Amino acid sequence: MKYLSTRDNSLKKSFNEILYQGLSKDGGLYLPVEWPTINIDNLENKSYEEVALEIIFPFVKENFTRSDLQKILKESYTNFRHEKKAPVKELQTNKYILELIYGPTYAFKDYALQFLGKLFSNSLNVNPKKLTVLGATSGDTGSAAIHAFKTNQDINVFILHPHGKVSPIQQKQMTTIDEENIFNIAIEGNFDDCQNIVKTLFVDDEIQNKTSLTAINSINWARLIAQVVYYFWSHLQIKNKDINFIVPSGNFGNIFSAYVAKQMGLPIKRLHVATNKNDILKSILTHGQMSKKIVSQTYSPSMDIQISSNFERQMFESFDRDSHQVKNAFDEFHKTGNYLFSSQVINNFKKIYDASSIDDDETLDTISKVFEKYNYLSDPHTATGLKLLMDKNDDETWVSLACAHPAKFNLAVEKAINKTTDIPKELSNLFDKREKLTILPNNAKEVKNYLLQNI
């Protein structure tokens, strides 16, 4: 399997070459030259790890043996809190929730980042070197990455998050880790600012010459292939022929993983993007309008994003894999703050995706109604999808993704249901621990200097 860039479709790199890079030097994101296909019948009666082996191996087989990958996957999911790893819960006929809340940090990001952590460790055992992990987070990616890499002293981890714009528990999960290789940076800005700084530093020659800079955001292809697994896994649990997914989405990585599953042969009919009031994805998918807007702070902070990095991968696909069109689109977008897709491309989007958004009041109302009707408690991100699930026709099978444990956003949840919620001991204990973080301005040069001083 070879990999190209969304901004240079002539590239043909190996998985090992793209594993640490994340972002291509031309500024594009990596994708496989072709999609492998999976015979779903061959996945029956397998465990989560065994299904993961069949899904992921075609993407990495040039650089990893099946036995090596099998060992990595077994280690990745050992500490998950449910025997099924990602169980499907039926709310009513043909309406399901895929629960992705059983990893070490109680969020769906664990399913990819635990795998990425073990993948890096295995690779470093074969080719020893020091790595510098750099990532931006709107909340859950940071804590999941820190927990995945905190015991590996060959990897320094720098995580940028928007200062004061993540939930208290999300912040504590990141900043109470005391290992010397963990560096938390609170940026005086929003998530898009953090993400822009990361992208700027990944193409900075001075940093790249001094360290092996490595991506853990969903711009890293290895993260997305790990997420593909649970779409197949949910289908195997439900066993209906055709399936539809509702995916709460901010950075588009999780729902693009569903698109990959569809390309690999999973019988997905529709994908529905659920967003909060920061609705650039809805604007693009329904009207073809990509515009820079001011980010609003909401009860679902992990989705407080306006520039969705992974949407570039879908643009590449919808432009018939023409990297020149992708590059021209971003040139215009960065120059003017706007880009309007052609009617042909908009129709391409609509063949695959639907999109909708809800505001904070609707989010709290959904949490309350679902709790009252089904005795099911959801976090605010999950609620953006459950609002849609409740409105869907019962004649088709719909699965909505549960993104995080509700306790991680207990203030909003308690406001919705008007009562206190139980917080797992691992999360409640965080408030007794000392925090370690550095506050920096929204300035790539200052962050660069901080990295160079600490690598």
C-alpha cells in the first residue's frame, strides 16, 4: 500500500514514511493510493482486536507483519472497560448508540490513540530515536494522547489547547500528568488557532532539522484507520444489511473514517454530520460555502471549530482526487476567507452526507429528553447526534455515536437534568492533583521557541 498527498497525487510513500509525519511537506494530508476491500462475512464471530487486525493490516502490511500488528492491537485495548470494547446499545427498534466511552480517558479518541501509542512504541523498538509529538486539542485528543504516550521516555509530548475553553475535567486529565516528557500549552485563542500553530510548525525546517516532529491529531492517517474499525464492529453487532450513521463532528476525522469504511465495503447508506452552532460543516455540505467565521463557545467544546482539517481529505475525494483543485481551493480560501464549491461537487457531497446543527438550548433539551425517555445519560457532543436519532424514520437502521462519558461535561449535563451525576473515581480524583501547564500567546514563533527550549 502506497500513500499520496491531497496536494500532490503523484506521491507514493510507504506507511512507515507517513507514520510520523502526519502532514505532508506540501501541506496536504495523506491518503492511500487505492482503497482495500473487506469481505464482511470473514469478520463474523471475531473479537474487536481480530476485526481490527483484518481492517488495519491492508494499510500497513508493507511495514508490519500480521503477528506484530496482532500484538500491538492486543496491547492497545487491554485496559478498556467493556468486554466488547465498543458495544452497541439499542434505544428502540432500529435506533442504536455506538458507545465509544470505555477507554482510559472515557472518550472515543482513546480507540485511535491507544493504538497509535503502541504503534509508535513498536516502531521505535525496531528503529530507536527520539520523537517530539505535537498536537492541538479541543479537549479529548489531548488527554487521550497524553495517556497513550506518558510512559514512553523516548517521546516528548507537546499538547496545545485553547486557554479556558475546555471542560474542567478535560483540562485536569491533561494537566495533572506529572511525567517529565509531557508539556501542556494553553494558547490564548481558540482551537483553530492551536491547529494553525501546529500546521505552521510541521512545515518549519528549523524544527524538523532538530527533532523528529510527529502528529497525533487526526491529520495522522494512522488515527483514522483505527477509527474505521468500530464502524465495521457496530455493523457486526446489529447484523442488519444496510446501516446509517450519525456522527457528531468538529474536525471531520471521525466521520471521514466512516467514509473509509464505506469505501472498503461496509454497506453504509447515509452519513449524517451532527454539529453545534459552529456549523461550517453544515454550511459546506448543504450549500457548498466554506467561510471563516468567529468561533462560538458552547456546551460541546470539542466541536467549537470552524476549520475542519480532515475535510481536506473529503475535498480531495470529491474533486476526483485532483490535488491541483484542492490546492487552488485552499489558496483562494486563505486569501479571501471564502470558497464556494461547484454544484457538481456539492452534489457529490450530498450523495454521501447529510448535515445539521443544534444550539446549546437544544443540546440541553436533548440530554433531558433522552434521559427521561430511555434513562440514558449523554454528554453534550453525543446529544447533537441523539437529537437527530430521535427524529429518524424507524424503517431504517440508524446508529449514533456516543463520543464521551457524560461525567466529563458534568456541569452541562447536570444543568440539563437538574440533578447531580455520578463521576467515576478516576475523574473525580483529578481535582486533588496539582496542575502543570504553560500559558502562551496565540503566536507560532513563541510556541516554536518553547518547543526548542524543551526538546
